[in-house]
Amino acid sequence: MAVRKTKHDMPEQKPKDRIKNFNEVPYGYDEKTAIEEAKRCLQCKNRPCISGCPVEIDIPEFIKHIAEGDFDKAVEVLKTKTNLPAVCGRVCPYENQCEGECTLLKIGEPVAIGRLERFLADYERKKGVKIPKKAKSTGKKIAVVGSGPAGLTCAGDLAKMGHRITVFEALHDPGGVLMYGIPEFRLPKEIVKAEVNYIQKLGVEINYDVVVGKTITVDELMEDYDAVFIGTGAGLPRWLKLPGENLEGVYSANEFLTRVNMMRAYQFPEYDTPVKIGKVVATFGAGNVAMDCARTALRLGAVKSYIIYRRSEKEMPARDEEIEHAKEEGVIFKLLTNPVKFFGDDKGLLKEVECIEMKLGEPDESGRRRPAPIEGSNFKIKIDTALVAIGQSPNPLVPKTVKGLKIGKWGNIETDEDGRTNIPGLFAGGDIATGAATVILAMGAGKRAARAIDEYIKSKE
Amino acid sequence: MYPILRREILSENVKLIKIKAPLVAKKAKAGQFIILRIDEKGERIPLTIADYDRKKGTITVIFMEVGKTTKQLGTLKVGDSILNFAGPLGQPSEIEKYGTVVCIGGGVGIAPLYPIVKELKQSGNYVISILGARSEKLLMLEKEIDEFSDELHICTDDGTKGTKGFVSDILQKLIDNKKKIDIVWAIGPVIMMKVVANLTKKYDIKTLVSLNPIMVDGTGMCGCCRVSVGGETKFACVDGPEFDGHKVDYDNLMLRNRRFICQEEESCKLAGV
């Protein structure tokens, strides 16, 4: 029987409906579709997909069990490597990872590994999550700073190894960027909470409202714990550094998304935190965060939602799927356009942005063609809200307060491949070490650091 | 959960609460603030620390009921608890021996001034305190501040207590009387800090002000609290809340503090407060 060349479609909310709500966009596969999709897998001997997975999931094995209809067995295989499958199955850039290595690409589309992972995670959550057997207690204590994807993964893996883990979270909710950054319609917060709940059931304790660096220092944690892992992420917003950027109506992507996602401003006034956006919203930047901003603005009632980006479509860093979703929903892309200045009215309220058209020149150090302004092409757009989504830097709060810690040139914590810092017993991983990247890379870093921490602790015995 | 151990009504719409938060109390220093969230649906608001007790593990905050959250906070009783309470945040005041220090507090700004006065005095400074409010019943902590001040001046807008006039008038008099002033701390309404800073700038007296912009996370993540200081964008939550008073763009701060006034009204109306 010939193999089907395309992925099975995943049903989703229609664009005209979904821009009126914050519900998740795709519905996920049903059992029958999941089995059919799983049957497309060739079960290659060399298993190239696994090499594309930062957390080393045994992909052909779990797919094989799905194809056989044995979902419980498939879940078991999946969960030996990942603690957050429902998250990964939604926000991983599979196309560059597992699916990017799939043999089926030679004849058509890869196996929909991401959709299958999501299917399994949702299947398990509905059924009731099973807690795996843990290793015998080692009596060792490890502190994890930050409960984002890196911290949660590291904590979960270390707990499975039998260590006692305490996570310190600065905010009032767990999940880090999964909670404050990624919108409900892409990653429902109930799902994040369920995954965190699983990690807590592994024996991980999470302490909220503890701002490490302020409430307690890493140096103090080092005295009380056998090892410390820092996963505090890339929480420092970058600015355009343009005149008028402090006008009322200009938000960093972080502020806008934190208000809407973590503080639930979209349910104001039921929830106390407000957000206001007016009719026309411009988002600056074209990464995943920018797409999240532009799509969130539509759901909050924006009549027009622009993405303003200085390069062309080809250079946009967002995932194709996110760009596609944004386009379907009516986000207007103003490419090869760069902001120059924000203008306010006499009350200091943002009302206009002046932009200049750009052209692409020679490739720069990132390999992308460098944009240059076209003299005299300036024009103005009337806007009520500007969302600055041009990237984040590592949050300096923790690195700055650790004595003798080696810091890189972007304010990141310097580590080796496995998360070891220059201080023995102190580890770091995720965006705080690499600068802003993806959820799955942070998880991979958390996983490698967990192994390195276990090794470190055993070596001291 | 963080229980309320003490509650006092200082004036009609100004209240004091003492909260059990041992980790915060252990590290708290003058000039820093906390962020609290009353309940699951609440917003995060910053309040400057008015006092702390490391041994008892308590933090005291004093707040004016201006919006939905502070009004709701004002209804809580001893024994009630607050869901989230994080801190101490921001940079502490730089307390050292300067010589003669003038500490100016306006209205509810007198509260965060108190620990600064105390620590400046304990560091061997000659402390002149100037407290001002709209009227007598809005003044607070006179006795407490007097205890750590070498001189105490009081003024009210309506003349119900002390000199009739503004804190800046008293400061001007001190300057006119050739009082040698090494540094000024000014905490109060933005307009008061602006007026004081404009005055001291003329005489080249270093002046620190404590800013209270709107915040969300309070850890440098969102930039909601950004202020322009000497033409540079700073985050009050991590770089402040105290800044060189001569460099702050007060007009922008006032503007940004009004960002959500309409929503605030809506929220208060709905909550019936």
C-alpha cells in the first residue's frame, strides 16, 4: 500500500469565529485520525527523527504503539523523556526538529509527530495521569530557580532520580513564559497547570512569591542545597529606542502578554488587571511573540492589527504555522517597513507612528539580508496601540546578584553544554544561558543539566 | 497566604496593615517595596515598605485607598490573609553619613519616608524632616518621625496644622536661612516631588525621589513602570524606585500613571467600592 503523502489535517476553529474568543485554535486529532497518521510512519531503522528532538523522545516507538491502538503504552514511552508533552505538542517548532528529519519529506509531508504527541498528552490528561515510579530517595536537596520550561524539566527529571527538589518562582503562578507569554488560544493555561501538577506529583515542591536575588540569594541557596539550577529565562524586554516610546499606548510585548495571559485582562473587569488597545494596533517585530501579540489584539477587539517588520516575509523568524494563522485571522503585514518615531496627542496619548520603507542589502552576520532605509520614503500610520516585540534579553536580576558568576556579553550566564557554570554546584539553562530561544530548547537544557547535577552530586559522595 | 496581624485607620482613606511575611522582612531595607495580590482575580500592586520587623517577620505598609485594589485592601481585617506578597523589591535607599539631610514627605508619601528617616538618623546624620499634607487629618507618623529627627517642620495646605503652605515653602526658608543641606529626600505626590526637585536644582542640592509608577511583575520583566531619567529609560521596579530627582521626567510619569483611569473607575463601580 502506498504511503499517504500528506499529513492528516487537524480540525480547527474557523478564523472568523476564533478571533472573537480566546479558546484554543486547533481541536486535535481524534483516535481514528491519530491511528491513521501513525500508520504513515515508516519505522526507519536509522530513526532520524530522534536526532532532531532536543529531549530525545523515542518517536518511532511511541508512534508504533499509536498505530497499534495501544495509547497507554505510547504515553509511557513518551513520558520517559518529557514531563511536558501537552506543551511540546502545541508549541514546539517540529518542522525544524523531529519532523524536519523525517524520511517521508523525500516524497511529501513528514509524519505529523507534533500532532501525535499532542494527541497522546490530551488522551492521558483526560484519562488521568499516571505517576511513574521514582528512584529510591537519595536524601539530596536541589533548588531550582524559576518554574519555566527549563526549571520544570530539570526539576521533574531530578525528582524522578530520587532527589528532593524545591522550585522558587518569583511570580504567583508556575510555568514562566508558558503562563505569562504564550496566549491561551495557543496554549490553554489549564493545560500548563495540569502539566505542572504532574511535576508536583513527582514530589517537586514549588514556592511562589520568592524573587531569587531579592527575597533570597543564590549564595544562600548554595549553602542550604546540594546543588542549584537557574532557569530564570529571558525576561528583559528590548526597546526600539525611538522618540515617543514612553507615550501612553506603547507596551512591551511582555507587558501586553502578561496582562492578558497571566493576569487575564481579557476577562476584565471580572479580573482586576486592565489592558486597553483602542481600534488600531501595530506590533513591531515578526517572531512568534509578535504573532501572539497581533492575534491577541484582534481577540481584544482591534479593528486593524498590523505586523510591522523591517525585513521581508522570508526573513520573518516566526514559525510558518503562526504566520499562517495570523494571516487567516486578518493580521495585516507591513513588511520592509521600520518605525522611526511615535507621536502623541496633547495629552501624551499615542496616535501615530512614522515609518520608513526599507530595502534588503547584503547578508549580515545572521545570514539574513541586511535591511536599509529608503531615503525620503517616510510615511505615517494612525495607531492607538504599539506593541514592541523585537526580542528579550536574559533577566539580569539573578546573574547580577551571584558572587563570582561568569556572565556572557549579552548578560547571559555562561555554561557548558550540560549547564555547568564556573561555580561548582551551580547550574543554569534555558534562555538565561542562551538568550531568547524556544520552549523545547529550554527543556533540552533542563534535561541535560538534570543529568549533570545528578552526576555532580554522585561525584561528591 | 500572608495573614494581616494589625490594621489601623490613619485617616479617612489611609490605612496601615502589618503583614506576616518572614522572608520579605528578613531582607527588607528602607526604600524598597513589595508587590501584593489580594486574591485569585486580583491585580498586582506595588506598595513601599513603611516599616519592617526582622525578628517578628512582619512588614508594615501604609496605603491610600485610590483604586479598586487599595479600596478592597482597606476592607480586610486582622486575621484575613493576602494571597501573594513578594519582595523586598527595588534598590534600597543609599543610607550613609551625608551630614545634614532634609527628608520631605507629602501625604501618604510620609509612610515610606519613615524608615529612611530612621536609618539616616541611626547613621549619624543631622535629620531635618518636613511633613506636609492637604489638612491635619491626612498627616501621619508625626511622633514616629519626630523621634528620629533633629528638626521637624509641619505644613498643611489649609493651615489646619503647622504652617499654612507647601513643603517646598519650608524648604525654601531653610535654604534662605543659609542652612547647609547636603542631600534631600522627597517622597510624595509626583507634583510635589517635581516642585521640590526644581527648587533644589537651582541650588544644586542633590535630591532623591521615590517613584510609584504602575507595575505588573515588579521584577524587570514587563517595562510597565518605565520612567525617563536623564533621557534614559529606566525601570522603577529594578533600577529604582529612587532616582536622581533632577533627572526624572515627571510629566511623562504623571501621564503614564493615568493610563488606566477609566478602567479603574469601571472596576470600582462594579465592585461597589
